[in-house]
Amino acid sequence: MSALKLMRCSSCPRLRASIGIGSVRHAASKPRHDYDLVVLGGGSAGLACAKEAADCGARVLCFDFVKPSPAGTRWGIGGTCVNVGCIPKKLMHQASLLGEAVHEAVAYGWNVNDQDLRPDWRKLVRSVQNHIKSVNWVTRVDLRDKKVEYVNSLGAFLDPHTIEYATRSGLERRQVTAEHVVVAVGGRPRYPDIPGAVELGITSDDIFSYEREPGRTLVVGAGYVGLECACFLKGLGYEPTVMVRSIVLRGFDRQMSELLAAMMAERGVPFLGTTIPRSVERQADGRLLVRYHNTATGADGSDVFDTVLWAIGRRGLVEDLHLPAAGVRTHGDKIVVDAAEATSVPHIFAVGDIVYGRPELTPVAILAGRLLARRLCVGMSEETAIELRGADNIEVLHGYYKPTEFFIPQKSVRHCYLKAVAEISGDQKILGLHYIGPVAGEVIQGFAAALKSGLTVKTLLSTVGIHPTTAEEFTRLSITKRSGRDPTPASCCS
Amino acid sequence: MNLCNSRLSVTFVRQCSTIFTSGILQNKCRLSSCSSSSSTQRNMSSGQRGSRDSSGSSGSAGSAGTAGAGGAIPFQHPHCDRAAMYEQPVRKMRTKGGTYDYDLVVIGGGSAGLACAKEAVLNGARVACLDFVKPTPTLGTKWGVGGTCVNVGCIPKKLMHQASLLGEAVHEAAAYGWNVDDKIKPDWSKLVQSVQNHIKSVNWVTRVDLRDKKVEYINGLGSFVDAHTMLAKLKSSERTITAQNFVIAVGGRPRYPDIPGAVEHGITSDDLFSLDREPGKTLVVGAGYIGLECAGFLKGLGYEPTVMVRSIVLRGFDQQMAELVASSMEERGIPFLRKSVPLSVEKQDDGKLLVKYKNTETGEEAEELFDTVLWAIGRKGLVEDLNLSNAGVSVQKDKIPVDSQETTNVPNIYAVGDIIYGKPELTPVAVLAGRLLARRLYGGATQRMDYNDVATTVFTPLEYACVGLSEEDAVKQYGEDEVEVFHGYYKPTEFFIPQKSVRYCYLKAVAERHGDQRVYGLHYLGPVAGEVIQGFAAALKSGLTVNTLMNTVGIHPTTAEEFTRLSITKRSGLDPTPASCCS
């Protein structure tokens, strides 16, 4: 997670310094506060920070509390990633890939019966939840080992150094004081402000523990959460439809985003473009009637779904923190921090998803590679590069390719595409790499390290490929967009 | 006109290749018919060499294209029927050193040779490429253009590996809740057919590509007459070819041990991918990457491989990783016969093979029955048919030594690919070296091939990939006190639900101990290893340091991100087993 790295790299030195880690503390003098550090939020960012601080000798307390979702879903320690984010998503994605693999196995000669192949949703959910619970457990044990105190409650500021919380019984309110506070409460999915949204819709907070099969699902929102959910639902044999208000994958490279949408459409995921939902009603048969409006044509429409999943964005969980009591400045539902993660109050820091609009050029933002079903990128999008450097100073190398293992099961290679965005002059420093294809995350990770090491086109093209992989296609890029030549591959091994 | 024509042909090629994957037999017929007609043309014309300017070629190519499109044979590739290309008499080139048929003759139509030939043409040279496959001694297996990688190497190996992984995936699918019956068996003949169909389609695309790129392809075995002359043995005739430059790219073939029954009863990787019967219980002799990969996919496909190891596993690779690879295979039920050498192979009446072998440490002898014996004891360079002494090219064992420009001791003769002495035998190395050589020869380029920090992957069931130095080599080069090794075990997220063993999921970074802590080598044992390591290879080439590695943001949850989470040094003695997952 980015926040974890954040703690390790940019913020930690100063945070450590200001907490007194690494310097000799006067053992005799009684500390002024109950704790050296209180961390609000037991997600990836908060836990990493708490453990790192405890490792360095600080007395650390970590608050973690999960408010149930409107549909009633709740979970344990570990935050979004472990419970309702990356981990269950990756497992569901893997499940959907394995369904595909069964069909491929037939093409490769296995005598497996792939007729009427269906997943057992309950079994899948149970397996995923069991894994999550084991991670929750390991996390608890880890905190104990690392001597981080843990309180399962919602902490809120009483003043800049005091945190108040309710005890487990809820009857009593207690207070602790801290020298430093790190706010790492993260975010939760938003709901649209339309009739029926909260009562009848669910979000990514609910889908991974959903008790019944999602069936025909309307996914509202085409950010990465929405597209990923639609992808694995399709792979599991349900029928997702994606409703897009304006554009697919805002903030990502446009060409890659459109390719990805085209790939999904080819796989049978319909997109409702320039459309917003108007209302959700439960019908007599229990299904959900969704009314929507096309903002371009002005036409109204409606359709019936089994499940409506909101994936329209996430909001920061600032509201319960009583931030004004500490004087911490917010922007909307996020917290404003400086380059060293300090908020407007010098001893209060914020990390993770709660941080407001991180400057575009920090390593974290640049390398914010997100696993997205089958697409990944590292570095700048083509648009960003052109905007920052000018079209005349940018060279884009691109190519389609054919993964060797796609041939036998005759999988579509139509959208297997990659590109490198680079400076046009000198050694042609690479600004961004983009890849659509299998195991995208595994492919891109190493290149992220390469980009950080100053990768140039010259170096990339003199890197020897590993044959036969798809990652090697990056070393074979030779056609520039400027040349107008056909980026379709010809030969395979020479 | 020319541009237009070539674009048209590209479209044609694509149509061909798509349709041809499903109808290979048909294509094969057509390919052979058109190639035989063109070779007749060539033979006819080879007698009447004269001079003719190049404008004639484009004109006749155009007319051939029209004829092809309107011709009686459906789906005629425009270049297939390009009589004109071969009608054009071989034009003697006038060069500084004399007059030759070609600027360049490439001997060997594998990855290196083809890349070099195509690039040379792109840079304006007149090029011929000789390719010839001698049938294997045991089963008489032979194949088409493209060399080892396409026909009996990386491609079929990766496909068989993929097939074995998919078998595993079916079991995993059941664990994830799919209603699939996972009592499954592979259909060997269907698999072989699918693999061979793919290979044939690649052969076809390769042929077409050569034609498009105007490389003259000669299906013949070449041997040197002198440093500028080659005699090519064709199917039923001979042809003398002169060239200013030669590139030797003949590659290698598997070795057989010198024991009774080896050649008669044993097979090699040259035969395995087109074997017309199930391999059954298989003895794989040799624990290099080829042996381990074959044993790995055979096990995954449900056969019973045994690996016989003379001395060490994966010689030349990091030995800690090599032993982990071997252990991970043993865990999957592949027995290893250590310190053992085969003595003889006898065929029994029931067709089974009796293998006698000896433990070189204890001196004990033993025997066991197998259905198949696969030799994977190494590869030899194919120098013997080249008559290199006629050209004055010196050899070292069965390989050819070259300088940093891939030049042999004879200045107009070069060598690339597996035939070079002391360089990694890998397709992408061969391709890049061949291409760079052509650019230096005909494009005025100066860039040399850098054989350092070449990444590679061993496609065992749990894959192993590495780039840069092994731990041993780093210690040897820099001294133990100057090398820091970061390492860790890890647990791939997707392994949990099907309860796959994570015991051997391990990675390490070998780095400089002081100063910038430059990374010397990275090693990874786990799923999709090749895909994971490739980017890091580019990073190593860009001067990756430990600091940069650890400050690289991980992509969560992937296994590749584990490299960014490495924090435990071997020197510290701390437990490299992972604790938490996401924080």
C-alpha cells in the first residue's frame, strides 16, 4: 500500500525525528503524555506507522473502529485493504480467472467438463471471509508482539493532545493524551443522493461478504473499483452492467482506459454511457427497478437488476474525529498535509486515504500503480506527459502483442497492448509505462523500480527480454506513434 | 506503390495466420506447393546469373501481387506466388573486397539468424538465410523454420508448462467454489496436436515474414568452401553461394550420453513436444533447466518423472535458489536420484526401458523400469557440418569464440546465438545480438551486445527467475564482507484458498554492502516469475540500488511487490519468514 511506503520513505524520517525516535530519550524524566503516539485507524497506513514507531521504542496506542455499512456489514482490524479492498478483490479476481482457466484447460487437452460451469457464491464468500479472518487474527497477534496497544473504539479529539473514546460497553468515556497523533482513518464508499440509494444499494464494503448471489448487477461508477467489480462479477458468470456518468477511469491514461472499456465490452459487459441514476425501487418480486437519465440525449430509461452496487467514489472519514477541537484543517472530507504529512497542527499527522489531493509529483502519486483487473500503469499518462512537456517533446512507443499461452485456447488478443511514454530527446527518459494484459501487476512492479532508477528508452531496448513472457514485450517496443506505422506484431521469436 | 503493396501483404498475413491456426494442414500444403514452385524457379534462374537493376524487382512484384489476388488458388499470399522475386537472377554485388552473390549469408534460421537477416535487409543489404534441420537419431523428428526456440524450445515448453498449470488451476477452481469435477486427466495427443499446430502457424508466419522482408530463404545445409564461399546441400542438388560476410547462427542440439542404448532408446527435448504416445513413467537425465522444466510439466500433466542428477542442480545458477527449486519439485512428488549416472538402457519385450545406473559416491549400482528416457544432459554446438577449417574459423570444443563485436577469428565471418562460446544460450540474447550485429554491419551503428545482467526464467512448477549475479558470484567478485543479501519468504495471496504450499516462495536481493548499495542480482521463486523479473532487469540496467528498491511503491497485492518489502539481511540472522500481510 502506498501509505505503508509513505511511512517508510518520505514521512518517516521527520515523523521519527519529531517523535524522538532514534534520539536518546531521558529515561528518568516522566513523560508528559500517556503515549508517545496515538494512531487513529487500524488500516494499512495506521498499522505500518504504529508498528514502525513501536519498533523504534515509542509507546503507541492504535484505535480502530468500523461503523457498519448501511447494509449492516462490518469487519475486523486491518482496514479497507484487508477486509473490503485489495485482498478480497484479488481473491474474487483470481476466482474469476480460474473459471476461465477451466475452459482453457479443455483447449489444452484436459478431460474436464466445462459445461454448465458455475461458481458456488456462498462457498467463495466463505473462503474469502475465512482468509480475511485469518489475516485479522495475524494482525492482532502482530500488534501484540510489537507491543502496540490496541483499542477497538472510535477515537475523537477533545483537544490537540487528548483523544476521547467510548469503552467497549459503551457506557463509559475515557481519555488518553498523546505527544503525537497520526490520523489514518481512511475512507468509505459514497452513496448517491437519490431515493432508494442507501436502503437498496450496496457498495464494495458489502459485496465481498454478500450472502446471496449478486445476479444481474448494476455497477454505478467507472472508476477502478467499479470496473474491477464488474470484471470479476462477469468472470463469475453474473451479468454486470456499468453505468458511467462521464468518462471511464478518470485520471488514468485515456487511450488505455478506453481500450480497457472496449475489452470489457467485448467480453459482454454493457456500458451505459453519460448516464446517471435517478432512483431505486424494490419491486414486488424483490428485484430492483433502477430509473436513470442519459445526460447527453436527455432520454430517461429504466431496467431491473438483482443488485445495485455504488462505486461512485469514496469519502474521507473526518466527521467523527472532532477535528475542529484539535484545530486540524480539512478540505472537504480530507485532511490537508504538508510534504512531511504534518497537518495544520505540527504534532498531528495524517497518512493514507484520508490525505487531501497529494501533489502530483511525489513518488507515491507517480507510482500509484493500481491493480485493475488486467490493466496497469506506472508513471505519467500520455495526456499528463503532453500537458507537462508539450506534444513535441514526447515520444510514445507502442505495440500490440500476442501472449503465447493465448493461442491454444484462442483467447482474444485484440486488447493486449502496451506503451511507453518518454522524452523525445537525449537518452529518452521514460515518463510512464502502460500495459494491458495478463498478470499486469506482476509485470509492472519491476518497471516501477526501473522508472525510479531513471529508466531510459535506450536502456529499455537494450534490456534483454525473458522469453516467452508478456513482460518482454516492453523490451521489444520499436514503433512510435509519431511514425504512424502499424503497431500490430508480425513475428514471434526473432 | 511499394508501401501500399507491403501494407496489403501485412493484412493478408494476418488473415492467414488467424485462419491458419485452425486449419494448419491446408496451409501446410499450400506453403509447400508455393515454396516448391519458387525453388524450381530459383534453381532455373541460378544458372543464368547476370546483372539487372533493382527497379525490375518492384515492377514484377506488383504484377505478381495482382496475379495472386485474381489467381485461381484461393487465399494465395501475394508473395507466395512471387515468381518474379526468384526470377530475378542473383545479382553479383560489387564490394570493396570483390564481387559476391550476397552481402550477407546467414547460416541458420533460428532466432539469432532470422533477426540478423531481417535487420540486415532493413539496412539495405542483400541477404540469404540457410536453414536445415537434421532429423533426430531416435525418432527422426524434424521441424520447420524458426530454430530451437519456436520448434523444440521455449514455445512448446511454455505451452506444456501452461497446460500443466491449467491442470492445477482446475483443482484450484474447485477450491474457489466452481462446480467442476477435478478428477481430471490430460489428453496427451490432443495437447501435442495443439502445440504442434501453434508451432506450424509460427513457422508459416516466419516464412511469410521472411518473404515480406525480402530475405532469400534457402532450405539447405551449408558448409564452407573458403571464407567467402559456401556450398549449400539442397534437397536434391547443391548450390555454391558467395558472400562478402557470413553470420554463423546454427545453434545447438541436445547431447546423448555415450552409453549402450542411449541413441536407440532415449529421446531428447527435440522429440518430446511431438511425441506420438504418452510419455508415461519418465526418467529425465540431467538437472539443468531443460531437465527440470520437462520433469516439472510431465508431473503436472500426471506422468511420473524421476530426475537423475550427476552432480548439482541448475549449474551456473544461484545454488541456494537451485536447491530450493529442487526441493519444491520433490515436495510435489518428483524423486531426484542424486549423484547418479546412467550406465545403459535396454528395451524389454514389453517395450519398457530398463535403465541401469550407478551412484558415483557410494559406487552402488541399481536399475529401474521406465516408459521413456529423456536425455537433458546439455547441448552441443552444430559446428561439425560447417567445414569451418576451410574458412579458417577456429572453434573451442563445439562452439565458436567471438570478440565483443561477434567477429570470429576470420574478419568477415561472425557468429551469434547458441553457437557462440561462453555466452548465455537464450533466445532474446540471440535476437538482440543478431539485430545489433546487422545494424553495425549495414546500418553504421556502433552499439555492441551487452551480455551482462541478462534475466532468465526456469519454468519449473514453481517458477524461478533471476537477473544479475548469483550470491556465489557476487561473493567471488566482491568479497563476502562487501556483499549484503536481503531475503524473505512470502505468501502469495491467491495461494491461501486452495491451500497451496508456500514453503518455497522465497526471494532475495544480492547487493553491494556499503556505499550506494547497488543491486547486483535479484532472485525470485514463485508464480509468474518471468513476468515479475523482467521489469527488475530493466531496473538493474538502470542502476537499481537497495534504497531505490525499498522506496519503490509496491503494487498490492502482487508477489512482485515482495521485492519492495525486503528488509531482512542474511547477515542479521533474523527469521526471513513473513508475519503480516498488508501493513
